[in-house]
Amino acid sequence: MPNYGDPNYWDKRYEENEGAVFDWLEDYGSLKPLFKDILKPESKILVLGCGNAEFSEDLYDDGYHNIYNIDISSVVIKQMGERNKDRAEMKYEVMDVREITYPDGYFDIAIDKSTIDALLCGDNAYLNVAKMMKEVQRVLKNEGYYIAISYGKPESRAQHFERDHLSFAMKQFVLYPVDTQSEEQKEEKSHYIYLCKKQEDAEQRAIDNYEKVLQDIIRQQEEEAAAYDGKNSDEESDEDGSTRKRTARAVRGRRALSL
């Protein structure tokens, strides 16, 4: 599996696919109903890991012009800046989601379309997600929203939004194509929405707990690495052979259900 946390991987991918368009998991048309009660024309919006998706462009064309797009790939940021030169208020900037350079409380909403999934497929996955979430929480206004669109189910994703250095009120939804014929198809094609509202004690929670959270994650990584080293080669082969590749897809006409 590629290291999706490596900027060199993304630079190479975007160079090889210049001119292509790819919307991770969902497009604006399928997500618009979820935004109608949250977004306002004046909302200041941060799109995390924008890639070359049309999502921000569709959002802009629907009347939301205060959009800041960041991505770790300088290649795609240059491509997207050129592609959107006629959308004068659209902003693109090379930035690592683990070290966001915008001021505290700058945004009303942060949108993550599978960027968390990419980080979780890279090295030091849990550590990097904890860093990203600390930064996202910091740049959001109180009662601002972080919205994650992910292929990860609540049992594998919710923990990352509930760590001790964070303070979010969270709601969860699932999206699936309306034309699914069975529960098995629904399970395979579902995507999950995590709607996280920043609470007033968020800054203090980060001050009090962030370093401890990082230390706990590092200790857990070390324990898991030691346990893995203790396995025999046959067990390692079995584990490697069972790894599943996941592909992102954009699907229109999806139905949302509260979990």
C-alpha cells in the first residue's frame, strides 16, 4: 500500500495525472444537504487536503467564496491555483494539516474529505491524526464545525475525535447509494460523516492533555511494535496477505441516515 502520508507520493501522483479530477468519497452534490443548516455565505471555510477535487469549486459556485484550500503537495496547489484563476476569492496554499499556520479561531468550518483516512494509511498514523485534530480544533471558532467524510466506521474513527486533548460535540451519519439492493451492498458502499462542534473548553483541554495524549500514543505504538516483532514469519505473512486495499469513489444520489 502506498504511504499516503508522504508528500512525495502525492507530488508524483499529481504530476502524472495533471488535468485529472478526483473527488474523494463524495462530491458537493451528495453532501450539500448536510451543509444547508451549517454554512452561510459569509462562512470562512477551511478545506483540508483539497487535492484536485471539484468540491471547493462547486462550493464556490454555489455562493460560498470564503474558501481556504490547503494541501501538502505543492504540485497540486500550483495546478489548482491555475485552474481557479478566474475564481478570484478562492485561496490555495501549501500546508501540512499537522502544522496549520492560520491564527486561532480563524474558521467557522473545516472540511475533511478522507484526509484523515490518508493519514491513517501512513507512518505514525495515530500520532499524525492527533496532531491534525489539535490543529483543526485550534483554528476553529468556538462552536465551529469540523466535518469529516470517511470510509472508516465509528468503531475505527470516533476515537480520534474523542481524545482527551479535544472537546467536540459529535454527531454521526452514514451515506449510501439509494439504489443498493442488499445490506451487503449498503455495507460495502457506505461512507461515514462525523459532524464535530467545537466546545468552549477546547483550548484548555488541549493545554492540559495534548502532551500526555502524544506520549500515550507513542507508548502504544512501541508496545504494538514489540508485540509484532514477537510473531513468527508465518504469522506475519498471513497478516500481510490479508491486507485489504480500499479505493475511494464519488457517488451521487446518496441517502443520509443518522447513526
